[in-house]
Amino acid sequence: MLHEDSLAARIIRRLRGYGIVTCRSDGRVTRWLADAEAVTGYEAAEIIGADIGLIFTEADRAAGVPLHEIETARALGAAEDSRWHRRKDGSLFWANGAVLPLQVNGAEFVKIFRDETPMKQAEEQRLLLLNELNHRVKNTLATVQSVAEQTLRNAGVTEAVRRELAERFIALSRAHNVLVDENWAGADLDALVIEAIRPYDRQPSPFVVAGLRTRLHPSQAVALSLVLHELITNAAKYGALSTESGRIHLSWNLGFDGMGRRSLVMLWRESGGPPVTLPERRGFGTRLIEKSFSRGQGEARIDYRPAGLQCSLSLQLVEGCSARSGGMSATDPGASLAKPGKGGGMDGTGFGQRAQSPGLTER
């Protein structure tokens, strides 16, 4: 049977793209193993006995990073790290690895690292292209908004209607900002809620928000942002946010079916605002909410309760993004999720002109 030490030696000799370095507590290298020479350019004969700081950048050496890794490994049992390192020829390579305590043949620590330079460069290139795309999309949104404003103004459309359209573009832009922060891989629902309520928050906060952390596909993140915008701006004009005593209760829950597919239920409930009656006509806001999750994805129901408008959403979540969940967001006004803002902000678009009482009516 192959001896364990012999097996380990054979594995180490055949490792490609990985460097294994043993050193003393002062950082002096004692062994130079695996692919360390190919990755760093240093031969074993010229680096054994030298300071391991040779493969760190000048800035990292000045900051004491090499010895800090060793001290962290001593204190915590491991020091994981991902950073740029320096080759013998001065070029940089991205190493991902860890320093671990080791008491073998005079060595006290071992640093194991992998050369991930191609992946790091590809990621940076992807981010560069994505940022350029985001910049162009924002410019396009601004251009469309400007063209729409000029066209409607020349056509004699009222300022209120022009403002409503502009604010919907702003809502789209806010959803876009959240997705940009996530590199368009998806968005957390709580981040969308924060962006939506920020212009209307005040002290004390009128918002009570609670829900499991829920990851959304980009397409549904944009749709849900528009829905929240319509609900909030309507509340600011005619509902709970139009009074000092008004409150908005927003909660959601995440569920899984037998096939592991995720679904979301959300409840928007207003209280403390003006009395609500059934509107005479269905407005644009109502239609937008109802159509945002059509085609079998979900449904929305709006109830005109005298004590306050209530909207319930049920949605089959689209997969294709990182589905993370767990932990409650906030359960009190202004706590964690509903961060206090300047208040006021945009006037809001509402759902149309109020007939006899707040409601979703035709504009």
C-alpha cells in the first residue's frame, strides 16, 4: 500500500497552477513546492531562506500584509486571502489561497495559493463592458425622457401628466441602479423596497416593512419596482402618505412548491389615511399592476377598503439568478429596511384624479 507521505509528495509534484510554500513565523521560506516556480518565476534555490514578502506587492509589504497573514493564521487557524501578488519579473498575478499553521521539519506555516489571473482579468473586462453598457442605458433613458417631455409640452399636455411620465422614468432608473449594483445578476427585494420608499420616508417613518430576503430575476425586479412606484405615489397623493398619521405596512413571504420552484406573496396595506371608496374608473396604475405579472406569472388584487387601500400580489418567481433567502428584514418603522430619508421628494404619479375619495381612477 502506498505510504501517505509518498502519496502526498506525488500529488504535490503534479499540481498545476497551485503554489505551496512553507515558511517560519518570521516569513522566511523553507520549501518551494508544486507549481510555485512556474506561477511566481522564482526558482527554489533563489527564494528558500528569503522573505516570503518577495511575492507580495510593494504596497502590501509596506502595510505588513505578509506577516499579518501569518499572525492571523496563528490566531484563527487560517488566513484566507485573494489579492494581486508580484512575480520575479515584476508582473502581477491574482492569487487566491490561504495560510495555515504547520509544524513539520522546522516549518511553522504553509501558504497554498492558486493562480487565478486569467479569471480575474476576464471578470474585470466583463465589469468594464457592463459599466459601459449601464452608462449607455442611463443616457438612453435620459434621452427618451427628454424627447417625451419636449413632445408632450409642444402638444400642450399638462405639466402634471408630463411630471407623471418623468417620474415613471425615474422609477425605472432606480430599479436599474439596484441591478447595476448586482451586475445584472438579479436583485434583492429589500434593496428595491429601500430605493422605492426613500423619497417618501420621514421621521417618524410611516413605513413598516417585513419580509424574508428574496432574490429576484432582473425582469421581475423592474416590474416590481414599477408596481411599488405606483402604489407609493398613489399613497402620497391620495392615501396614507398624504397625512401625518398615515402608515404603510408592506410585507412578503417566500414559498417553495414540491418541485423546488419559488413563489412570492406580497401585501401592501395602508392605514390612517383619508377614507377610501371604490373609484368610478380603472386608472393606468391599476392596469399597470394587473398587467405587470400576467402571462401566468402571477396576479394582483386591489381592495378599496374604507380604512385604507390594500393590494396583494402573488408571483411565481423566475429562476436564473442566485436564490438566497433567510432572515427577516425590518419590522418597525424606519428600522433597517426603511431608512429615514429627507421626506417629501417627488410629488408622485398617483393612479389618477380623485373622484369623491382616494382610489385608483382613470386619468
